[in-house]
Amino acid sequence: METCLAIAGGFVLLIGGGEMLVRGAVSVARALKVTPLLIGLTLVGFGTSAPELVTSVVAALEGSPGIAAGNIVGSNIANILLVLGLAALVHPLGIDPKGFRRDALWLMAASLALLALVLWGDMDRPSGIALIAAIVVYVVRVARSEPAEPDVTATARQARGGKALSQPLRPGLAVLLAGAGIAATILGARLLVSGAIELARLLAVSETVIGLTIVAVGTSLPEMVTSLVAAYRRQADIAYGNIVGSNIYNILFILGVTATVQPIPIPVQIARLDIWVMVAATGLLVFFGRSGFSLTRWEGAAFVATYAAYVWYLATHA
């Protein structure tokens, strides 16, 4: 019971803290006359990644590389197969391929870079610094080219930033809220990681399996809610762009910062199976985005069923 409470409390603090951080930081940036596009790409992009980031960093520092790496790979798998699948069940998703061209290249490049690092077997500081440099280049490139070349990820981030600005805060209160958000995410991550480690022990499964499933899905809940609401409102670009942007940030930003703070060895299990599932799912995501085909309800159901089969395999072959 204590383990379940720790995990549940960790999720609540992570998600609530992430939302407070985004709202506070966006309000401060708006008061400083920062453009909505830059707010969306930086503060919203990084802020919504806070639950995954802090969880992976805390896990790495506490000597649990399975949770640290599994959280990132598992989140990307869940974002595509589970979240997009559920969104398509709510309403079929049709994407304009022109708005997905740039991010498709970045997403595939990031995924292949992660594949190479996993096969290498170690995430060291130079690799982490290289990933951080890549996310900086990505943000700068999008910010410069967006006015002439609209993009699904930027659209989704700006929409999220606009929501945070719908109830603007005074600068002093905004700073306090952002600080409280940071504190909540750190405390939540510590609770979640400790609970996940204990749960793995109780279930006699590896920490990697817990990281790939429970931790990954839990830290992806904000993306799930955003995409489901966007699908319900028939805003396919926001639902799709939210997942694409999240997966790019997961690899380049979260893994980059985690490896820079604390280098981690990649568990053999991830190299044997999970990274290949992630790359295959990413290929499906890019195919639907670039082809202009709609992700129908039947295909969404197939995505969800595939994710259920993947989790079942992990649970029975742990």
C-alpha cells in the first residue's frame, strides 16, 4: 500500500508541478514581451518535459539506469501507440504533410541517434552534451523558419502556451508558482523513483520493465490529456504535433541532460527489444504524418492493441 501511495503521490506532484512551472514561467515570459512562438518552443516545450526530465535525472543519480532510460524509451512508445491510438479512437487524425516535413526529419534523426547510442551501450557526458546541442539547434531553426514554414510541433506548443496565458498572473506570483512547480516535480520524482524501485522488488521484475511501463505512462499523462482534448475538438495538428514534439524533446533534451548530469549504462533489455519497438513505432508516426493519410479509428484501435501486446510481453517475459 505504501508503495502504491508513493507512486500515486509522485505522479500527482510531477504532473501538478509541471503545470505550475509552465504557467508561472509563461506568465513571466509574457510580461517580458517574449513572443508566443519562442514561449511555446522553449518554456512550454521544456516545462512540459519536466516530469520526465526530473524523474530520469533522479533515477540516474540514485543508480537506477533501467528507470532512467526506460522512462524515455517507454514514453516515446506510449506516446505513439497508446496516446495517438486513443486520440484516433476519439476522432480520426488527418495531418497536412507540409506542416510535418521538418519535424519528421528531426524525429527520425533523433530516434536513429538514440538507436546508435543504445547499441553502443552507454550514455556518457559527451553524448549528452551533443544531444543538448542538437535541441538548441532545433529550437533556433524552428524559431527562425516558422513564420514562412508553419510546423505541427510549433502549433501545438503555441496552443499550450496560449492556454497557460488565458489567466495571466502578476510577475511576483508567477515566479513563486514556477518555483513551487520546480519543488513539486523534484519531490514527486523522488517519490516515484523510490516507489518504482520498491514495486520492481515486490513484483520480482526488473526496474527497466517498471520504467518502460508504469513510470513511462505516468509521466506521459499530460501529453495524453492534451492530445485527447485536441482530438475531441478535431484539432488534429495539435494532437499530432504534441506527440511529435514530446518525442523529440524526450530524446534530445531529457536524455541529453540526464547523461550530462549522470552518465548511465543502457540496460541490455532495451537494446534487445524496446529500442526496436520505439524505432518501428516512430516509423509509423512519420509514415502517417508524411503521407497525409488519416489515422482512422480502426488504425487507432490497432495501435492501442499493439501497445497492450507489448506491455503483456514485457510482463510475461520479465
